[in-house]
Amino acid sequence: MKKVEAIIRPEKLGDVKDALDRLGILGLNFVEVRGRGRQRGQTYWRGAASYMADTLPKVKLEVVVRDDDVERVVDAIIKAAWTGDVGDGKIFVLPVEEVIRVRTGERGDDAI
């Protein structure tokens, strides 16, 4: 099993959720975060004065999938989150040792 974490633009969350739904991937978590990378923030203007916000709002999406589903999930996230501009995000794939469904006690792939 793998955990796929994606940092994406907030406005792309709906597109990514829809893409994962089409794959049958229904369980996911997300949280609003702030961060920076090559995009390096954004300059805002208030009248004649400007100020720099060096972190931008993003969404961190987490989904745990079977090893066989990782490439399909990653491809779906890339296609749905892509704008072609700096700041589209990053995807991380991490190993998961165990998954346990609290309600039933199911473990492993059965708990996903």
C-alpha cells in the first residue's frame, strides 16, 4: 500500500476529487495549507504601496491506495491539477505499513 500526498492549487481540488471518483478512489483527506516553492509567493498592491506574501494557499490531499493503483492515481492527479504554470504543486508517494478500519477492525487492502 502507498500513501499519495499531493500539494495542489485550491481551485483544482474539485477537479482532482472528480478525477479520483472516476477511478473509484473515494476515500481521501485534504487540508488547507500555506507554503512556497519555486513560485516564491506573490506581490500584492494596496494603492501605491506593495507587499510580498511569501507563502501561498494550497491544498494538501492524502489518499491511501493499493500498490497497483498508484500510477493511475498519480496520473489522474497530474492531469486534473495541471495548469502549466509555476505553482501547480507536487506529489509524494510514501510506503504504508498497515491500514486498520476502526469500525470493523479490517486490516490491509480490505481496510482501504
